[in-house]
Amino acid sequence: QVQLVESGGGLVQPGGSLRLSCAASRSILSISTVGWYRQLPDKERELVALNSRTGTTNYADSVKDRFTISRDNTKNTVYLQMNSLKPEDTAVYYCYLLAPAWGTYWGQGTQVTVSS
């Protein structure tokens, strides 16, 4: 089993920045695809950013050039740097991990609210 614990969410004004962190309970990031998804009430969970173990990164069109996903395998932690935040970025953000032989895991979610 792998536990993912997110932190860093909160309330920020439009145009502001936040950095989300996701700490994994096992040292398997180096073999994992990791990512961030977000979800609004009564909406489907949607991909925000994905980073493969080989370094390939994909972003949703709505966050390109504003959000950056990164990882520190030595700290078992994944990050999402969010800049130029907009009200439409308001959602619960979930950390995601897929590792061979381990399976797929999700964090518990962290609320991000962009409002003046």
C-alpha cells in the first residue's frame, strides 16, 4: 500500500500563486507516473498535469504556461506550482500515482479556492 498526503491548498486572490505538495509513504516515485487532477462538485475529475518516470510531462490546455509539475524522488514528493491563478482554477486537487506492480493511488484531496 502507498499513502499520498497532499498539502499546500488554501485561499488565494486571482493572479496569485500556490504550491501543492504530495508526499508518498514509500520510495517508489522513481518508477512511477505521477500527476495532479482536480474536481468540482458534480463534475468529472479532470487531468491537470502528468509526469512520467521518463520525464514526459503533459498539461491540460487550461493550465499550460501557468502550472508546473515537478518531483523530488529523494524526498518522495511531487509538487504542483500554480501561478497566475484564476477563479476557474477553484477545485479540490488530487495527487495521483501509478507504479508498476504497486497499482494506482490517490491522495485525499486539497481544496484550492481562488477568489477576491
